[in-house]
Amino acid sequence: MKEKNIYIKLLPLMLAFFAMGFVDLVGIATNYVKADFSLSETEANIFPSMVFFWFLIFSVPTGMLMNKIGRRKTVVISLAVTSLALLLPFVSYSYTSMLVSFSLLGIGNTLMQVSLNPLLSNIVTGDKLASTLTLGQFVKAIASFLAPILAAWAAASLGDWKFLFPIFMVVAILATLLLSMTSISETDEEGEGSTFAQCFALLGNKVILLSFIGIMCHVGIDVGTNVTAPKILMERLGMTLDAAGYATSVYFLFRTIGCFTGAFVLARFSAKKFFMISVTLMVLAIIGLFMFHNLTMIYICIALIGLGNSNIFPIILSQALLHMPDKKNEVSGLMIMGLFGGTVFPLLMGLMTDLLSSQTGALLILAVGIFYLVLMSFKLKEKA
């Protein structure tokens, strides 16, 4: 009976993880917006940067907010903000409205990322946390994988790629309603809330600091590949955006496969060894992307980055949460602030691409992030 009750509570949380994946539509959407408004690389990459900028601003305050109103209510608020973000582009489509929409999407996703992961720890504990977090990332990756496919389908069948937004909005509203009606006990974090200074002081801990930078690199690679993969095909093979957009789906398909397999592998094997295998795949992929001008080989490299990057986040996050179990809200806030890497990487990639007049510039920035994860793999504990 208890196990059945856990599954009932996991259902709305997994739907929320699906809604969390809506943030990844920024990759394909940025390419469409760039074409619609004739933007430069640097101008276009402001959009994904606008989404992830809010992780820097709101992550730690969200951790403090959770101490006051609870994790479940914070997730519900995040879903409501996400629904509003998805409504705006369909109501008003302009450069300004898309900046506002992506900002709201970033704010909603910040609230969700900070609160949803520790909320899950109220249902699943101990060694099963990393594998269950990975299951959540698998569900999230399904939404990420569907975004470019739905955008291309909407453009071809409905005459407008922006129909992607109301389709996702319906799911976000459903997740809001289901979680609002779900009761989850949050008894593991009682007492006084932490101040800003106390939260940031946690970065003085070596494990927390390494984890924070690791998440910055992971998300930078994720968003960077999401945005850049179609551009590589367009630059090297002369493909149209609609055709090249499927490169993003290839990335998310293999990230989805990686999350699915990772949920089982992490429940049985060393997180450290799995992390090392993951970063090795990314190293091979980035070398290949510098070398190849063949469609099949570029797709294989994109797929390898998807596989390699799929389980980095849950391994790092679970290690950080379990390292300081009495400070889950604060640690979660700090870790999700690391998603600010999704702002830093696209901006640097856009600048380097314009500087070199080639997507090679973007790949150089991705390589730096992958190199850090290689170094981090030697610092991980055997059991995350």
C-alpha cells in the first residue's frame, strides 16, 4: 500500500519534470526567431541567455522561499509561471514579447528546478535518489526531444511553428492542477531559514564548489549543443533550418536514451565510473565535431554528446544534496544557480562564432566545458 502511495505521488512530480523540459524549446525557438527577425549570432543567442540568466538571480532566493512556504507550493507557482510564459508568444509575437516570454520561462524553470529536485527527496531517499533523479531527467528529456519535432510539424502542418507553445501550455496547466491536489510531507527541513550569506558560504565547501561549477559546464554544454547543432549542419552542409532542426532532436533523443538507461545503471553501479564513461563519450564527440563534414558522422557526434551529457546533472546534484543533507533547500538553490551556465556559454559561443565567422568558435567554448568535467570526474566519490 505504501509503495502504491509513492507511485501516486510520483505521477504529478514526473509530469512536472516533463514541464521542466519545456525550457529546452529555447534551442529550436531561437533558430526560428533568428530567421524571423534576421538577427546576428550574438543577437540571437541573447534569447537562450535570457532564459538562463534568471537562474543566477532567483535560485538562492527560491531556496529561501521554500523554507517559508514549502517545496510543493513553490513547484506549483513555478508551473503557473511556465504556463504564462508559453501563452505569451502565441498571443503576441515580437522581438520584445519573445524576450519577456523567455524571461518568464527562465524564472518559472528556476523555481521548478530548485524546488522539484528536493521535493522528490521527500518521497525517495538514500541510494535510490540518484537513479530517481535520473528518471526525472529522462521524463524531462522527452519534452526536450519533442520540442523541435513539434515545431517542425506545426510549421509544416499548421502553418506556424509557434503552435508548439499552446500544446506545451496545456501540459503545464495539467501538471499545476494535479500537484495542487497532491499531499506530500515535508518534515526533513524544519527550523530557521538561512540568510543569503549563509547560503553562499556553502560554496566554501570544496564538494559544493566543484559541483556548482560542474553544473554550470553541464548546462552550458546542453544549451550550447541544443542551439548550435542545427547551425553546424547549415554552415557545413548548406541545409535549411527545418531540415537542420532535427539535429536538436537527435541530441535530445540520445540524451533521453541516456537518462533512461542511467536510471537503471546508477541504481546498481558506481556513479564515479559512470561519470567517467559519460565524459569520455563527450570528449570523442567534440573531437569529431571539429573534424567531420559528413552528415552521418556529425549526427553520431551530436548523439554521443547527448548520451554523455544525459546523466551528469543527477550525479552531481545527488552528490551535493547527500553531502549536506541538513541543507537540501540551500544546496539545491546553489546548484540550480549553476544553470546560469546556460547564459554564459551561448553568449561566449555567439561572440566566438562571430569573431571567427565559423561555428568552430562555438565548439571551442563547448570543449572548455567538457575539459572541466573530465577533471571533475577524478574528484567524484565512488558513491554519489
